[in-house]
Amino acid sequence: YESTYTELKLSVGYDLGPALISGFFGWTDSNYDFQNDAGESYTTGVGDDHSGYHLGARVDSRVTENVFIGIEYVYRDLPGQDGNLHDIEDQSVALRFGMLF
């Protein structure tokens, strides 16, 4: 399956000098596209959309004046709705790379 997340988040951080540490929380809307072995989309019949909250933490560190690297952890809790009996709890860890202009 493929999933698409749309998120709205509020973050608060603290500058430690060489690193920026921050935490965040917000709202997540997700859509799941289930596919069979032939790549054809289908619905599960129990609702493929979920909404809920997410929270996480991030640490970014500057490598140069305009380049940073970091790591981010996100936990999502997306309860079932509209007849969907499946609650989804999702966790992810992402490595980050960015350039400042």
C-alpha cells in the first residue's frame, strides 16, 4: 500500500549553539491507497482515511554556515473512524539534510 500524510504542526525549539533541539505536535490526515499484486488500487471496505495527532522531536546541527544535518522522530496516532475498525499507530525516524539561503 501507499500512504499520503498531510500534517499541520506547531514546534518549539531551543538553540544550544552548535545544535537546535525542538519538539512538536499537531494534526495528521492520512489516506491509504491499497494495491493488489498487479498494482491496481482497491478499497478495503472499512475506510481508508484516518485523522489524528502526531508528536515528535528533532535535532539539527550546522555543518557549514548554510548546510545542516539532523534527525527527526515522529509518532502518529490515527484512530479508526467512519466504520473503520483499524487504529493506526505509526512511528518514523528520518535523517535530515538542508541548505539555508
